[in-house]
Amino acid sequence: EARFRSLKAAGLIYQKPVEQFFDPVKQMFLADRYIKGECPKCHSKDQYGDACEVCSSVYAPTDLIKPYSTLSGATPVRRTSDHFFFRLSDPKCVEFLRGWIGRLQPQVANKAREWLEGTGEKALADWDISRDAPYFGIPIPDAPGKYFYVWLDAPIGYLASFRNYCAKRGLDFEKFLADPGTEQIHFIGKDIIYFHTLFWPAMLRFAGRKVPDHV
């Protein structure tokens, strides 16, 4: 919640209506993980609604071909709802990321640059950071029925876990992260490069937190 308020104060959070999938049988909006279909990029079958696990493309659930609800098997219908977005395309985010990705492994940095410098349909898009109830996760303050998308709050959970460890060991969490000698390194799977090399570093940077030294 604190990170969200910091980003909002920095002018990087806004709302807009989005068209999303609704399960006519379960009578609910479908989170990304409750939708499957054919990847719009590589056409692999049975891919989730946020990213393809075969070609690593990131897309909106409504981009899926022949989508279906994993809860009921029904073909979802489109309905509109207001969502919160992180302004990843903001020039200050782009400028920061251009410099930051230089620390990554060459093959990872090249992939991140493809997304960062894309144009047209491949242009860097703002990040939809909210989901409608029912949804697991943390409620968005002052927004009844809205929850933070898991890729906004889960990475913060990594830091929260470390803060808990520090408390048990008698370590100063803030001092440890602020120490110039402290390196923060993320070990990830290749299918989540987009989140860990674009969304999360930008979010941490403009929420006033330490950014990863390596991924």
C-alpha cells in the first residue's frame, strides 16, 4: 500500500476503463490465471491470460485466441470495468530503464531492450496493476472491490520476507538495504523477464526503494 501511494504521489498511477473477460456461468470477472486460450503471438495452445509460457510474450487477456474460462469452461464475454495503471511508458521510467538494463546479462538485456524500444503494436505499454473481486491478494486503498495484481504485491513480499528475517536476527533492514556494499540479486525463470526487468525495477525506483543490482 505504501509503495502504491508513493507511485501515485509521483504521478505514475491513473485509472481508465478497460474491457475484460466475464464468465457468464460463474457471474464474475476473470483474473488472468482463470483464462486460457491460444497465444496471439506464437499460437501455442492453453496459455494464460497475461503471458505466454512458450514464447514469453506479454499481452492482455482479451488478446487471446479462442479464450475459455478455466473455472467453468465457458467462453467469456467482454464487459467494462475501471482499472488502475502504472505509467511505465512515462519518459522518466523509460530513461531510467535504458540505463538500468545495462547491468543485465547480454541476452536478457537485449530482450528487455526489444520491449523498451518497441514501436507501434510492440511499443512499451502501461501496466494494468488492478483486478476486480473476487481475487486473492491485497485490496487497493479507497477502491472497494479492487485488488492489486499479484505482480505488483508479490515482489514486495520478497522484501517483506527479508524484513521479517532481519527482525528475527536483530538486523536493521533499512540500514542493510541502504549500505552501498549490499547487492540485491534476483534469480528468476525466463518466462518472467518482462516483469523483473521492466515493471518491478521501475516501480521500486519511483517508490523510493533500492533497485536490483542484477537479475
